[in-house]
Amino acid sequence: MFESPATVLAHPAGSAAVGQAAPMKAKTTTLVVMGVSGVGKSTVAEELVRRTGWVFAEGDDLHPEENRRKMAAGHPLTDDDRWPWLRRVAGWIGEQEAAGRSAVVTCSALRRKYRDVLVEGHPSVRFVHLQASPDALASRLATRRGHYMPASLLQSQLDTLEPLEPGEPGRTVSGEGDPGAVVDRVLAELAPTGGVA
């Protein structure tokens, strides 16, 4: 467990940055673990929390009930469906910042405009975009149990996904393989010197 909340640089020197913006510091760090369904957001986030001791929120739990029912019925969400949910996630991030707590939250955050909602007014946010091959995603979803989002919605998410752009704070990391190894990659990518101190 870390001795204190980490301050993660948006673009550490010597690593492959999404953009070339100057490093930005924050008193706390909020890791938004993002990506399509089945990429391993919850599993990786839980391992990050185990290692860091930071507070955690499962973004799916913040969906309004009507969104859950819609997805369970196999219907993709629209932007109008997503805005209330994204505002809830952003509100949770703001609460952690105000309390001086570093945090981890899962959120698909598939499009740039969705991510902008989470970043606005929240300097602690760093995105961890997990990626996996379509075959790996389909295999995971085929064996997943107890989740309201059916595998049939995967293609709609892949169609919606906009990868991190230059200037966005975060990294894209492979979500394939052992969760511990994935977290090793995440921490190495986000820290200035091979790990989060």
C-alpha cells in the first residue's frame, strides 16, 4: 500500500504519451479505468485498489435504474441516457477530490465528449484506457455471469469508442493477460519512474 496519495504526471518524460501537453500536478489522483464491456475494467480496478488502498467506485453502480433496464433488454444507450450517469460519476470524483482522497473509478467513457465531462473541473483525473482484441472481449463476455449488460451490445460499444486523443490525460494499456501484469503495466505507464510512489 502506498504511504500517501500519489501525484501522477499527465505525460511522464520517457514514456509514450497520448499527447504532448505539459505535465500537470494534482494533490490527489483519480484513475478512471475505461474501455468497452469485457475489457477487464472492474478486475483491473479492484487490483489497483488492493495495491494502493485508494477509494473505489464501480461506475456501473452509478447508472440510473432505467439505463440498467435498457441495457439488460439489449438496447444501446443514447447520449441522453448517458449524461445523467456521467454527471453522477463526475460528482463522485469531485467528492473524493474535496475530501483529499485519491480514487479509482470504472467508467466506459467511450467518447471524448463523455471524458470531457469527467475532466472538467477535476484536475486529479487520469484515464487508463484498457484495450483487448475483439476475440478476447467476446470470450470474456461469453463466460461472464451476473452482469446486466448482454454480450450483444459489445459491437455497439466498439462502434462508439473513440480512443484517447492527444492532450487527454492518460494512457492506453493492453488489458489482456493476468490482471496483476496489467496493473503492473498501468502503474509503470502512469508514473514518472517505473511505478507510482
